[in-house]
Amino acid sequence: MNFAKPEWLLCLTALPLIGFMAWLAWRKRRYRWERMIAHRLRGRLSNTRSPSIHFASLGLALAGVAGLIIGVAQPESGEEWIEIENEGRNILFCVDISRSMLARDIEPNRLLASRAAALEILERFPEDRVGVLLFSGETLVQSPLTIDHSFVEQTLAQLDPNDIPVGGSNLTTAIDSGTRLLKETGQQSNIMVVFSDGEKSSEGLKEAAASAAREGIFIYAIGMGTREGSFIPDPRESDGKFRDRSGKVVFSKLNEEALQVMAEETNGYYSEGMGAGFIGKLDSALAEMDRFQEEGKHQRVAKPAHRWFVFSGLLLIMASIFIKCLPLTPTVVLVAFIFATPRTEASLVEDGIAALKAGETTTAQQLFSEAARDSKGDYAASLYLASGSAASRAQDWSTAVASFSSALLAEDSEILQKAHYALATSLFYFGVSKAKEEKVKAWEGSIEHFKASLKIDAENEASRENLESVQKQLAELQEEKTEEEKKQDKENQKKQDSEKSDPKEETENDKSSEGTSDESEDEQSNQKSEKEDNPSKEDGEQNQTNEPKGGESENIQQSDKTKANDKQPNQDQSNEGKTKQPNRNKTQAENSNLKDDPNAPKNETPRERARRLLKQYSDFGGKAPRRIRRPYNRSPHDW
């Protein structure tokens, strides 16, 4: 026994492994029962199947699967030779592939239109022998007469003007070659279908057609092109137009006269293009022709034997299931197997109507949908309408939209109009409870379906009124949405402006605070300098005890005057002096701790020392340093 697909037999190796794993699982389960229940009580406390029934069911199931696997491998019980006989008629396609067939006065061009027409004829007559003959300046038998239409289709798909190097449209030679080819078949009646523009036909065309008529050949000519004509494209030229040797653009027109001569001489038919009447004329001519029986061909055919294995496998699997269920409830299983019938479509519709009358809209919708899935055509669409109506009563708008959308497949205009109207209404209510963006989409869909309903039934007032209402509400919604967007843009602009102005205010505040701090520092430095210029009374008494000679008395008197003048502001600021007294003591302590200049005089009074220090640091803009301890670490503002 041979197998057409022996690779499927490898699946048989998995069956012993499956049986062994099933035996291990049964053994493990039995061990658990033995540990849980005593052997003498197991029959009364458990409802397990006997091992013989269990393994018999398993063996039958594995045997059934093995039979199905062997059936899939397609076993062959031998082979036989049969004779194939075909009856048909001869049809020869004569296709003009000259350069003029590339003109585009018919879309996409004349040659491609000829190919499409030939394929249409080939599909119309599947049992006839068809051949392909190409011609331009010469002829070429591209495909002999054959019943293998796939080969003919491939030949037609490869039509190219470059297949024949000699240009022109030699119809006379094409008819003579086709006549000889059809004459060799020995049939009395044959048909030749010519696809050409008839331009520049050679002489002797009428005689060639008469010769074909004597051989029982009917010529059906199809004129490819128009009377107005068009230029011949040439990709090698800059303007894409073919030119002759003199440089003139070649313009090609349909020459119907030559094609009509061929058809009239052979009692055939001429058609400008692939008209609707051409196929009918050709069909009538072929119907009048006698069919011939082709010589029988012998072909080796294998005798299939897979049916027996598949049938046996299915029986074994069913027996396994039956035995497995037998110990539990054999009577119930048998009765259910015999009397169980599928739920019919009519019963679903009746139950749906009853549920709808009882107010159970959800149940009715499910029943109508199930019945619609089992139906086809307009009846299924009407059931989907009923399902959507039930969902609408339950205000389940998403389900209603889905059901009414399925009803749009109807071909009946009345059902289709109702489906569009119901879908538009459901989309409107579906969008009511949604956000604005989803609402806009739903209402736009509602408007489209109301318009579709009006296209089918323009006098439907309900559709027109609802369409106007939805359009008005959608316009208001879009206007409201636009106002909100403008308001949001204004708020965002204000927020951005406030963010831009905040840094400037902070900068001004920082500058003002710096100015205030600098002014306070300057006031403190001035107060310190005044304190240094106005020594205490003890210093003055010491200066009086050490009386200078000569010019020193004048200096002392001047200093006394300055002291008297300095006392006046101190009296005005007596209250402030109390608070500044600790600072004065601190300044004196700091001045006492300063290291003196090594070149300074030893017996220097505090006043002279203060003047020396002012003169020493007078390069700081004429102001005393804010801190004498660190004179060189001053801020740029003081400089």
C-alpha cells in the first residue's frame, strides 16, 4: 500500500506515549483513592469507573485517532489507467501586436484592451480548445489549440510588440496562417477571433477571407481603437510620441473597412470594441457548430483507500465516547443522542417575538441575532433590524448600532432605507452620553446615514426632519467646543504672560534690596568714621596734660572747636547714641587690636592715627574703608 502523504504517519509514534501517560495518570488517581478510602468502602463511597471500561474506552479512542491519521496520509490500494475524453470546438485568437496597438485612444491601450477581451471570451467557453496566433508584419503561433486554458492565459499575459521584429499589420498573412492551423484539426466548423485596428492592411485580404470561408471558418473581428485615433507612444522620444523617418508624428486611426470585409466574406460578425452584443453573437455561432470529440488520453489514476480508514476511525471514537458514558447514565445518554435536534431558525424567531412581547428585550435581541447569523440575504438583514430594534428598546445603543450596521448588507431598497434610518437614530442616542469628541463623531455618522436614507427615499419626512435637527445640534456643539478652545487659549496666554513678567519683578526686588543693604552699610561706615574722628573726653584730657608748644596750641583750639561742633549732632541723636554705644565700644576694641604700621610714630595720638589711616586709604574714592581689618576685600559697589 502506498501513501500520497506519508509524512503524516509520523504522528502515529505519539499514540503509545499518550497511552502510557494516561495509564500513569490513572494509576496515580487510584493510589490517591486507596489512601483516602478503605477498599471495602470504596464501592459505596465513590463512583469511579472500573479499570476495564476505562482502558477499553482509551484503547478505542487511540485506535480511532490512528485511523484518522492513516486516512489523512491518503493510502492508495493500487492504480488504474483511465481515458479522458473532451468535447468542444476550436477558437483561434489572432492578436495584432504591431506598434499601433499601443495607442491610448481606448484605456489603457489597444493591446491591453485586446487581452482583456480575449480573457473574457476564454472564461465564457471553458470546454473549447483555444489557440493564440500573433501577427504584425509576420505571424507567430504563440499557443497551439489546447484545452489547457491556464496556458493560454499565461500566453496572453505576455503579449509584447517586440515579439515580432517586423512592423506593420499584415492581416492577409494572419488569416492564411490561421486557416492552415485550423484546417489541420480536421474539423468542418471553426471560429477565428481577430483583435486589430485594421490599419495599413496588406492587399489580398478579401481573397484570404474567401479561402477561410471555404474551409468552414467564421471570422469574428473586433475593432480596437476609435475613428478619431491617437498618436503612438514612444518612450525614447522627448515628447513621448513616435515619429516616422521624416520626423512627423505618427497618428493611428481605426480602419473598420478591412475588418468588415473579413467578417462579411466568412459570414462572421464585426464589432467596434468589445460590445455587449459581441459575446452574444459569438455564443450563438458556437451553439450552431457541432461539437467534436477529442481523441482519448490515458492517465494514471490511483485508487484511493482513505475513506475506509476515516470511517473506521470515526466509528471507534464514537464507540469510545459511548462506552465512557455507559456506566453513569446509559438510558439518558441514548435518549438524548436519538432525540436531540438542533434548534431551528424558525423557533429562534418565534421565541424572539414571544420574548419581545413579554418585555424581555435583551433575550429577544440575542435570539434575533442568533437567527440572523444562521440566515442569508435580505431575510438576515430583516432579522438584524429586529435585533437592533430590541436593543433600542433596552436603550443598549452600542448593540443597536452593531445590529443595524449588519443590516446594511441588504439588497432590498426598503430594508436598506430602514437600516440607514435606524442606524442614524441609534448613533445619535449613542453619542448623547459620550464625551464631546466621541459625541461629534457619532453625530457625524448619524448625519451620513440620514443622508443615505434620503437618497433611497427622498420623500421620507422623518429622515429629513431628524437630519436637520441633528445638524443643528452638531453645529451648536461645535460652536461651544470652539468657544471653549478659545477660552482655554486665552487662559494659557495669560499664564504665559504672567510667567514672563515674574522674573522681571524678582530682578527689581533684588536690586532694591541690594540698594537698601548698600545704603545701610554706608551709614554704618560713616558712623564708624565719625566715632574715630571724635575721640572720647579721656583722650582730650590726655591731650591737655601733654600741652604742645608753639603751633600745637592752635591745633588744640581747632580740635576743641570741632569737638564742640561734633557734640551738637550727638545731642540731637541722644536716643540713638544709647543704642549705638555697644557698637562704639566694639569698634574701639577692634581698632585697638589692629596691628600698627611699623613706620608710624610711637607717641601718636588717636586723632593723628585716624588721620593717618584716612590718608593711607584715601585712594578708595575719598571714603573711609567700611572695615579697616580687611581693606582689600571690598565689594565692587564701594569702589
